[in-house]
Amino acid sequence: AFWSEWNTKAAGQNVNEQSILSLSAAWACVRLISETIGTLPLHLYERTPDGRKQATNHPLYSIIHQRPNIDSTATTYWESEVASMLLHGNAISRKLMIGNRIVGLEYLPWYRLSIQKLGNGDYKIYYIEKDNTRTLLDNKEIFNIPGFSLNGKWGISAIRYGASVFGSALASNTAANSTFENGLSPTVAFQMDRVLNKEQREDFRTGLESIMGALNAGKSPLLEGGMKAQTIGIPPKDAQLFDSRAFSVEEVCRWFGVDPSMVGHGNAVSNWGT
């Protein structure tokens, strides 16, 4: 079930990789962890009578330490791997082989993968190639690094399990953007003592749209024929909209295990300094 995050909805929002990374807190957390780990040197060692030393002559050394494939440096490759682990729970690559020898690792983007669970608990993994052909990957050519796991083999997706938190954060952003787009004005309903025909309604709405929005803030509609205006909906202050956005940052940081101060979320109380 944890492969179904592409259809996850929460708080009226589509929760997927693209939408989550539109949240500044999620972007900052994923980028911070991925770039930090991606820039760490990864070495291969061998045991010798004199102790451990780097196995620089091993054929895998240059693959994991310098260039996993022709298109990626070690830094960009491991950044992608860690980001996939953080968001989807797994980082899947394909072993590039010449005979029985591994000559490279190709990172497989998640949106090009299709994974089917079999009755015996195994998985079939299909990959959409660059020419849009569909390839069934052999288990021997798959290199998977699971993130946080419940079965020791496959990681679980933060996108799916944290959908409610990410959905609420996305909904808060959408509501805040809508509030600013409307010039911080509350929703207003116009009441009349008679019924308007279709043409009159369209004329009124057209005239109203010309003075709406942040760029037209301060302009007022002309009320005619006994028309009355009244505010409906909950004001942003009463809805604690901006407080909820700040709380969403802390919630997102919890999902990625990052102190909020590390992603620029300042407050009076932070234990990071200690």
C-alpha cells in the first residue's frame, strides 16, 4: 500500500513529491540532509595485516567515491539517493553491468518506476526508459537502499504516512496565498431585495472583478438599488491562519528529524544550541 502515494489526498490537497517540495520547510529539510550526506566522502576499505586501508584499486571504489555513472558525479548521485529515501522510503538504482562486473550505478527516478507486489511478498519493478519503453528489472540488477523500514527490506514512504501533516501545510499555504491575492479582504456577499436576471448578474460580477485583488486594494464597489454587503467566512486572524503555518513548519521538521532552527525557522525557544 505504501507505493500508492501518487494518489494520496489530505485536507483537500494532492500530496506527492512535487507538492511536498513546494513547501519551503520540506524543501529545506530534504536539501539540508541530502546535500550534507551527498558531500561526505564515501570510501571502500579492505582489511590488511597492518589494519584497515582504502581499497583504491578495487573496481567499486571509483564508482561509489568518484563517478557512479557517466551522467552523475558522486555528490549528485548520493544527493538523489538520500532525497528518494527521505521522501519515498527507498532509493532504487540499476547496476550497470559488463558481464558479471559492475561498471556503474544508475539512479532511477521514482516517477519512472512502477512497482507491483506479488502474492509471495516479492515485488516486480518496472522502469520507463528514456525512449518510453517499459522494462521489467531483474532482481539481480536492482540496488535498493531502504530508509526507515518496518520489515528490514523495504523502507516506508514519508509521503504516505505524513500525508495529513503535509496536506494541512499545503492547505494553509493555499489559504494564505488566496488571502493575499484578494488584498487581505474577507469574502463579501451582496444582498438585494429583488431577483436579478442573468445579464445583470454577469454585469455586476464583471464590474466586481475589476476592483478585486491585491493590486486593486482600497477600491470599493458601487452598491445600487438597495444592495447590501456583508462579510462571510472566517477572518484569517480568527482562523489562526498564520499561526497554523508556523506550526506546520515544526510538524514538517519532525517528519524529517531536523531542528526547525536548521531551516531558518526562528523562535524564542530552541534547544539546538545545547
